[in-house]
Amino acid sequence: QVPLVESGGGLVQAGGSLRLSCVASGFTFSSYDMAWFRQAPGKEREFVVSVSWNADSTDYADSVKGRFTISRDNAKNTVYLQMNNLKPEDTAVYFCAARQRFRRDYKYWGQGTQVTVPS
């Protein structure tokens, strides 16, 4: 059983929007902080945004502040990433990750979903 499954990626023109979803299974979702990371071709994986287990706090990379919004629905074991005003530099594979609250490292990772914004 894959603990995290992302969906919603695709090709979108610059200035457009996409919403990514990540469905969790096999662990107590409501006890985990959730995050999105991304990896562009030839680059290292980078942090995009996170939300705490109780949705009390969020943390955004400077590059996406004001354009991306993370949210979670603990009843549906799902975390979302709303991406607006997309730019070519947002092109990457986006990964969902889960970290048990009060822990440092992310324990579960999804397989990723591709987002492409042509220049």
C-alpha cells in the first residue's frame, strides 16, 4: 500500500492555476505534518510548503508565497496545494511528504506528479 498518492499535475500556461491533491493511507493522517516538495530537472529537491498536523501553522518557500496555498482535510486524509499564477520556473515533479508531529524528518513520500509550465 502506497502511503501517499499525488494527483492533479499537468501542463498549464504561465499565469494559470492547478490544484494538487495528496491522499494518505496506512497511517494516522491527523497526527502528521504534511508538506509539498518539488524537484526540477537537473536540480535538487526543494521545500515548497508545509502545514502542521492541526492546520495551525504553515510555512512557505519565498518563491511561492502569495501564489500557492496549502490546505488539508483530515476527514478525507488529504492535503491540497492550490497553485496560482504559475510560472515556468514552477515546472517540476511535486512530491507530497508526511512527518509525524514533533519529529524532524519526513517519514512518508509520494511518487510525485509532474507540473509543466511552458516558457
